[in-house]
Amino acid sequence: MRVQAEIVGITDGSYAGKRGEVEQWVVTLLDRGEHPRCKSTFDLELDEEQAAKLPSHDTKLVGKLLTVAVTDFRGVFGGRQRVRGEIVEIKA
């Protein structure tokens, strides 16, 4: 499924997982596709390979539109939706 969304925020962090230190990037998105739209924001989890494709991990990307090919939905952190997928395109 392809989703057009606006980047609301980017968070990078690390935590101690079962197999050692895990570094994870999370992009918070707001749906900007055709109607009907999702009313709440959702998070896109990026692995190291996908995060390396982004121009930078700072606030310069906030407000830009992107297209995401979603492959998996998960409900985590108090019912917040997290998705996994590939970033197809970043628009200005």
C-alpha cells in the first residue's frame, strides 16, 4: 500500500535490546493522501539501510512530503500505530 504523508518529526535513538545495542530511527508522519485521510499521526520505523538513504536526520526534512510503500502495521506504545516499509520518494 502506498501512502502520501508529511513528515512531522524525526527521532533517532538507541536502546539495549536482547541482542545488544539497537539503533533505531522513527519518522512521525501525517497522512496527506486522497480522501478519506487518517486523522492521527503514525510512525515509520527505519532500519540503518533506509535511514542512510535520507538526506539528513535533522529538522530540514520536517514539513516535506514523501511516499511510503507500507508493508506492515503494528500497534505499539499505548496504541500508537507503527508501520514498516520503504520510502519511495521525497518531495520538496
